[in-house]
Amino acid sequence: MQTEKQPIPQKENIFSRYWAWHKKRKAIAKEKEKNMTTAQKIWSWAVLPLYALLIALVVHLFLGELVRVDGTSMTNTLQDREVVWCSKLSYLIGQPQRNDIVICHYPGRLNERGSNPIHLSAGLTLNTYTIFVKRLVALPGDTVEITDGHLYVNGELVEDPEKMGSVPRDYAKRTLGEDEYFMIGDNRLTSHDSRSSDVGPISRSEIMGKVTYVLFPWQSHRTAQ
């Protein structure tokens, strides 16, 4: 008499366990939603956008943001229209360092491109700033001098990184104050920066974050340095 062969039990893998757990969770969520009142459903739908907005706000304030480079003041280090990641976390846990590429805004340059302040309510106005991408070449306490277009920091020549030349103007020797940072674009020939009398050194509060990566276009993805 032949006995019927019993099927050999298949060993459950991680994927099948996860899939079973996922289906169970989905069924529970569906049943829970089915029993919700209309008011509860509306509330749950409203909470998701609020959570998304909160996460976006936290990222923007504390982690970083995407910034598009406009113009050629940082050529060839950064190209016009490239999109870079600016890390704000870098300066929340540390301080700006000499040779960092940063995003910043300039003193007294609110609404530079003709944009208007955003009026949120009576007595509450949100001012907007034009963002600049530059290289930090000197820190508080450093001595800066430009002679015949050559930059000297603490008496040492700072090489022109892109070898494009420089605007042939001098900058009298100056020791930066305790809250003064000197910015210059890598394309010194065209950059409008701390060398100009209408900009000058900027304060720590005007430095918004450190440029760490070039993200777009994809084929140009690289570390910014």
C-alpha cells in the first residue's frame, strides 16, 4: 500500500514574512478607515499635508536647501545654472572655515532684483534677500590686502583658483573685526564681492550655509570644493 507523500514544508524567507506583515497592516488600516467618521477622515487627510509642511520647514531651517547658481562669478568651480546643496547643519554644529564655499546675502541688499516684501498681515512683513554663492577667504582677525589684483591674507598670497585674472584694483590692508568675513568669487575677474565698497566684509548672521555638493545636472554631480 502506497502512502501519499507529504509536501516538504518550505522555509519562510524574510521577504515573505515582510509581505505577510505588510498585508496584515494594510488590512487593519483599511478596516480602521472604514469605521472612521467623515470628520475623522477629513482630519486625517488634513494632518498629512501639515506633517509634510513641518518636515520641509525643519529641513529648510536646520538641514539645508537647494540653491541654483546664477551667473559666472564662481566659474569654473561652479557653473551657471548648476544646482547645489547648501548644508545649514554644517554651521549649526560648527563654524565657517577659511576656503569654504558658502551661500550668503550682502548687507543692505533686501529685494535686490525688484521683488517686493511679502506682507503677511498688518504690521508683519517678510523681507526677501538675493542669495550669493562665494568663497570665504578670510575670517575675523585675519589681515586682508589686495595689491595689483593679488590677494594676500595674513601676508600670504592666496592663489587665484581659476587663473582667470582679477579686477585690477587695490584693497588697502585691513584687519577684519570680530564679526567680519571676507568673500570673493572664484572667478575674480567678474565677481562682485567683499572687494567692492558697496559690499565689504559681511557678518556671521549673513552666512546662510556651506555649499557641499553639486546635484544637478546629474552628469555633473560632484563634491563642491
